[in-house]
Amino acid sequence: AAGAMEGAEVGDWTIERVVDELYAAEAGRYDRTPITDEFPGLDIETAYRAQDLLVERKVADGQTITGVKLGLTSRAKQQRMGIDAPLTAWLTDAMTLPAGAPAPLAELIHPRVEPEIVFVLGEDLAGPGITAARAMRSVSAVLGGYEIIDSRYRDFRFTLPDVIADNASAARWGSGPVALDPADLDLSLEACLVEVDGEIVDTATGAAVQGHPAEALALAANSLGARGHRLRAGWIVLTGGITDAVFLRPGSSVSVQFSNLGSVTVTGA
Ligand code: OOG
Ligand code: MG
């Protein structure tokens, strides 16, 4: 590991320690200060190595990788977080919330919910050179869904390398009952309404996500390809929050109503 850390070590920080600390925060349900406050050597490349190591640790615990997520693909999300670059991260089976299942607040730190357009891949997809049109041909189904993000950093304060190492705040996600053939709708025009306890708090269309969610999928295939990874047939891809995220409070429900992709509700319990 020392060789892999060349040029990145400051004080007693190593990639392994980054992973240890983020893993412990997630398991112990506590938040912490940004790692870059103490470890300026945590650059984007080092952070992605930490992210890969973190998911390897989850796999060693018995979890399986079920797909990937994109983060910060919409301006609403980028402005809220003060970071203007998208990122990718890993999904595991432990993150899937079955339809109607309450969000287990006792297992989370400060969960927020955001609407997402969700793809299911019908075939492997790997960059470089993947265009949005090419990416869409690998999608077997599109669903309306939500993601629960739960940064391991206090007040969701982080830099891009911090949030990359933290697996893009990934915590839970779920989807609605409607799965469509992507050829049957224009996802840039797909609208969503976000409601908290029945009150509409935000609206947007799929165009908010990189102009079209297929652009986000192409971005994932290309950036993962550059790091030696490929997207696999059967994997889920969360294309990124379409609107800003809202806090999920005990007893409160967040619903997302899509124009063609049905609706989905999650309740904090
Ligand atoms: C980072 C994760 C962002 C999205 O869809 O943009 C994300 C965060 O906001 O904590 O999942
Ligand atoms: Mg998200």
C-alpha cells in the first residue's frame, strides 16, 4: 500500500485509514469533519482508490455490487453542494429498499431523499467512447426512483475528493412499480414532483440531469472505463438527483410523482 500512496501521504494518513474512518462512521452512524481538512493529499485519484477499497471491504463483509450511482449531475445538486463536477460511486445489495419498506432512520445519520431516474442495464457497457445514444441502447428498462443520501460528513460539508471517498454519500435507494422501455419516452421531458407529506416542495424534468439522463450513463461508462471498470448486464444505474434533496424526518413521507414513470413514496421510520 505504501507504494500506491506515493506522493499522497501526509502525517499518518493512508488510503487504508481513509477507508477505515469512513467505514467506521457509516457503521457507527456518526458524522465527522472532512478528511481533506487533515489530509490535503486526498486528491481525486486517491479518493477513487479509497472508494474502490471501501466497496471491496463491503464485498468482503458479504455484500454484492448491484450497480453504480452518479452524483452531482444536475445544477440543483451541484449548487447545493458547491461542487460543479459529477462523480460515480458503487451500489450494493444492502442499499436496496424494497417497495413500501420504511427507511430505517436508526441505521442512518442525517438522511436526505432525492428523485432519480433509474436504469437497468441489459448488457455490459464500458468506456471510453460511449455516447448517450450508444449508452441508451444498453438500457433494458427505466424506472422512477429515489435515493437516500447520508453523507458521513457533518452537515454534508465536503470537497469533491471527500465525497468521492465517501462513496458519494450512498445509503439506500428504491424504485416505483413502473418499468418502461426507454424507447417509449423522452427522458429529458420526464417530469417529477417531489412532495413532503403531501406538499409539493420541488419539481424538475429529466433534462436537469446532464441535459438527458443518458448523458449521465455515458459519463459513468466512460469514467469507470478510464479506471478499468465496466458496467455489467443486470446492474442498476442511478443517474443522479434531479432536484435538491430533502431531509427525511421520523414519521414523515417523501413522494416522487413522475409523469410517465409512476410514483414512489418513502417514509422515515
Ligand atoms: C453527494 C451525492 C450526490 C446525487 O444524486 O447528486 C448524489 C451528496 O449530495 O451528498 O447522490
Ligand atoms: Mg443521488
